[in-house]
Amino acid sequence: MAEATLDQGDLMRTADGTPLKISIARAMRRNKLKALALIAPLFVFILFSFLIPIIDMSLRSVDNSVIPDVLPNTVAALADWDGEGLPPEEAFAALAADMKAGRESRDIGKVATRLNYELSGMRGTVMGTARRIASVDEGPYQEALIKANKDWSDPATWKLLKRLSSPYTMGYYLNAVDMRFDVDGNIEAQPDFRQIYVDLFLRTFWMSILITGLTILLGYPIAHLMATLPLRYSNLLMILVLLPFWTSLLVRTTAWIVMLQSEGVLNDLLVWVGVFSDDARPQLVYNKIGTIVAMTHILLPFMVLPLYSVMKTIPPSYMRAARSLGANQFTAFVRIYMPQTLSGIGAGSILVFILAIGYYITPALVGGTSGTLISNQIAYHMQQSLNWGLAAALGVILLATVIALYFLYNRIVGVDKMKLG
Amino acid sequence: MALPSYAGPGEIAWYYGYRFVCGLIFLFLIIPILVIIPLSFNSVPFFTFTPEMLSFDPAGYSLRWYKDFVNNPQWIHSLQNSFIIAIFSTILSTVLGTLAALGLSKPYTPYKAAIMGALISPMIVPLIISATGMFFFYTNVGLAQTHLGIILAHTALGTPFVVITVTATLVGFDQSLIRAAQNLGAAPPTVFFKVIMPLILPGVISGGLFAFITSFDEVVVVLFLADFDQRTIPLQMFSGLREQISPTILAVATILVTISILLLTSVELLRRRSERLRGMTPQ
């Protein structure tokens, strides 16, 4: 007891008598809360306007709720079916009831679309059957359904329904890598003429690597020149890099269409100089060349800026030291200068690559059919084919790639050191 | 990097060759943007230089496409939309982003890396994915095809730039200035407007300009979220380039290039001012 009082007496206290340690901890906690309160509005905003929409979209890539929602009785009736031959009469009755209800609520079209992704022709089967079965009021429904459409006498149709009974599916992801489920639910490759996505992913990947390579090739010399020139010249040259960077993407894409199209500026120049005859103008746009040239131009500043900021920090005396120790220009450059710029090359490359694999606008405008990338296919499924599940699956694969690369970028540069302008 | 006096002929050739190549690369960067400016004054609907233009015949030039732009209600409407959307989303993202950057720059803020990652994610995620996600979600909550929806979407896309530029400005910010002001009896709002704000203003403005250009130039999200009523200039250009390609687009492009030159100049001036304020030599 006496000891305890003595201990307390020894403690440092603030004016109101609380021990200093507790008081500091309390003040610290208050500060932390204040800091978080400053961040909170933006965090909540980003959460609702951006992160939740992205997560919501990701979930669509495995979502299969339309079948269990619109055909609940059928799903229940098929639960005990062993998949041999045709299902029992009650499954037919359940399907007939679900179709009538679905036709009333107009949801049956969703089922038709969903089934059509898995097996082409199912849209007609479902819509036709729903129309005919509406006037049938009593069983046996097996006969009535088969009469409405003979697909219902095929066990494969029923196996498909049973396989899609679960509210989740991996089907879209399989589609996104050119695979599908066969009749028995095993995974198999898509028929040749439907295999497009793996090729498209590979094309996106290779074109992004090529574009990244080209930006290094073009960006390195000019970044080096700007880093070694006196400031008043390099600032002027910097404007030539920053002006494209600040110019609207649409303007730059328009500019390349104007430059490259067959009646365009570059072709006119080439014909005038005599490289090509007037009737043999090369096709430079609406194909891969167009996409590569325009995207290299658009992404070049993203390579030059990080390279420049790294090169700026390398003291010129290192090169002079190497030269004075007997290295020639080339050796000094390769062994002394270049290794110090690797972090800049890494940062720039990942930045350009991340931007390139997700590019949509430029390939859509100058890519024709051979120069489009995976983003264009996502937009196609979003806006034209309306196969949103597949669009989401392709999107999630792209997103996962980008996030992985971003972590790499963060490792190399650290996002807080990212420079703009 | 002047050529040293002891340089041999090989080195001299390399020196000039290297500069020549660099010159070509700079031309590659700038020529496409410069080419569209004279072409926008073309008097005929071609996308290339006519013989009249090359011989500097005044008849080869006209303001025809600019008149076309001004007299076309669709373009004017998109211009209005672009400005309305960009201005409101810039204000929102500047306010939200600056507050968050202030919070993030405190030394004791917990979970900094994770929060930063979440806040700048709209900049990392490819636009097509953001647009897809926003399309579903904004449709569900009834914000698709409204100006408000697009403003909110653009705000989300613009905030990372504000957070990054303001955080960068705050790196050189002396936190003890805040304590000094408080010590002298200033209330928190006074501290903010009299001490913090003047010092970080260049960063805030350049972040705001980035947010503005992000919104002003954005087309993928608009493509997914906009109805005819919300068409912006980039969307109008995008559909123009896909359908009926007319030199009016070049006139618009020239106007946009002028705007970007103005923005670039402001950002450069602000950046230099900010570096001077922090006591650093420019670059």
C-alpha cells in the first residue's frame, strides 16, 4: 500500500493530475481520430462511387442467379434427378409452371438469353416453349412441352438446366479463356471458330510489351539529353514532352488519323517524295500499325518523365570518372550510367504497360479489327452483345493483371513518389 | 554536355548523330499536334494539305469549320456539358482530395499505405473496368444518364491526382507551423485558411487542374453513363470519328490544344512557385 502510493507519487503528471503517459496516449488517439476524420469523406466517397461498383461488377462474373430466381420450381424438381434419361413428370410440370410465371413477369427472356450463352439456339427454344405452354392448363406436361419444342425430349437440355441450377457459375471465366462445359459438365475447349479470347489476351499482352519497348527506345535518348543539357534548354524541350501529355487524348488520336490515313499527311508526303506510287499507298491506320504508332505517341511522356527524374539525380562526375579511368564512351555508358537508370526504366515500363493493356479509346478508333485489344471486347460485350457476365469475367482477369503489376510498381518506386507534370 | 575539345572524329559524329535522332523523336512527339492546327483552317472538307494551302493562297484557308462548330447546337451543347461536369467534379475532387491529403500527411495516421491504395485506385484501374462497374451500379441507383452521376464518376477519377499533388506539396510542409499558430491562439479554421492554405495552394491548384483535365478529357465513363443530354466534347469527337468524320473535329481539336497550352502553362508556373516556396531550386 505504502509502496503503491510512493510509485504514484513518482509519476509525472499533467496539471489536472492525470499521469503524463495516459494523457499523451489520449492526445495521440485524438490526433489519430482527427487525421482519420479528414480522410473519411473521400474514403467513403470512393468506397461508394468507385470500389463498391467495381466489386459489384466482379461478382457479376460468377453470378448465375437468373435461373434459380426465374425457374425456382424447376431447380427444386431437378435437385433429386440423377441425370439419366429424361427427368420425371414433376420436373416437366415445374418447368411449365415456371415458364408461365416467367412469361407473366417478362423474366423468361433473361433465362432464354442466359441459356443461349451456354448452348446456341436455346433462346428460340425457351421463348417458343413459353409462348406455347401458356395455353396448356393441365398435364401431362412432358407431352405438352415436347410437343411445344422437341428439345425438351433431349436429356442434354435438362442436364444443362440442372448444371445451371446453382446461383454461381464458373462458366463466364471458362468462356473468357476459350473453354466451356460440355453436356456432362466437364470442361472442354471451345470449338476452333469460337476461340478468340486467349488470342486476344496474348495480342493485348504482346502489343503492350511492344509499345512499352518502343517508348523505352524513344524515351531514353530524349530523357538523357534533357537531363544533361543546361536547365534553360532542357526546360524548353520539356514543353515538347508535356504539351502532348496535356493534350486531349481524342485530339492526339484524331491527329494520328489525320497523319496516317491513306489520303493523309504522311501518305501524301511519301507519295510526293516518291517512296510509293499514288495507287499503292500503304495502309497505316485502322490496323495494328495505327494502334502501335498512336499508343506509343500517347504513352511516351509516361516513360520520359520518370526516366528524366531518375537521370537528373545521376551526377555527371561519375561518367567523367569512368572515362578518366580508361573506359571508352560506350563502356562507361553501359557499365556506369545505365545501371543507375534501371529504376527509372522499371517505373516507366510498368506505368506504360499498365496503361497500355487497359487502353480502349485509341484502339477503338485507329485499330480497325486487327489492332483492337481486350478492352474493346469488354466494351463490345457491354454495349452490343449484352453478355455482361462475360464482360465482367474478362474485366476481372484484366483487373487482376493490373493490380499485380501495380504492386510491382509500388515495390519499385512507391506510389507516394509518383510525380505528375 | 558540351563536346570536349579532345573529342575524336567518331565522338563528334556520335554527338551530332545523337542530337539528330533526339530531334526526330521530339518531332514525332509534337508534329501530329501541330499538323492539325493549320488543317483546321482548311477551306475544303479534306484532312490533308491542299495545293492551295501549301502555296499559302488565302483561298485555301477559311474559318468555315470554326463557324460550323459555333453554329452547331449539338457541339455547343456538348461544350456546355463538358464545362459544367468538369467544373463541378473539379470542385468536389479538390475539396475531398485536399482534406484527405492533409489527413494522410500527419505522421501518426494509421493504415496509411492501405488507405492511400484505396484512394488512388481510380487512377490505377483501367477506365474500361471503372466504366463497366459504374454503369451497373449507377444504373441501379438511378444515377446513370444524369449530370450528377457523371459528375460523381468524374470526381472519383479526379481525386487521386489531387491527393498525389497535395501530398507531394505537404512533404515540405513544416507541421510545427500549425502548432505555432495554435499556440498563438488561432482556432482550427483560422489555422487552415491563414497558415496551411497559402502554403499548399500551388499543390491544390495544380491537383485541381489535373482533376479538371481528367474530367474534361474523359470519354469512356461518359460513353457508358451518358444519354444524348449529357454528351460531352470528347464523346462528340469520339462518335464523330467513328461515324461522319468532318473537319469540324479539327477545329474543336485546335481549340482543345489551346486550352491544354493554357493549363500546361499554369501548372508549370505553379510548380515553380511551389518549389520556390519550399526553398528548393527549380528541379
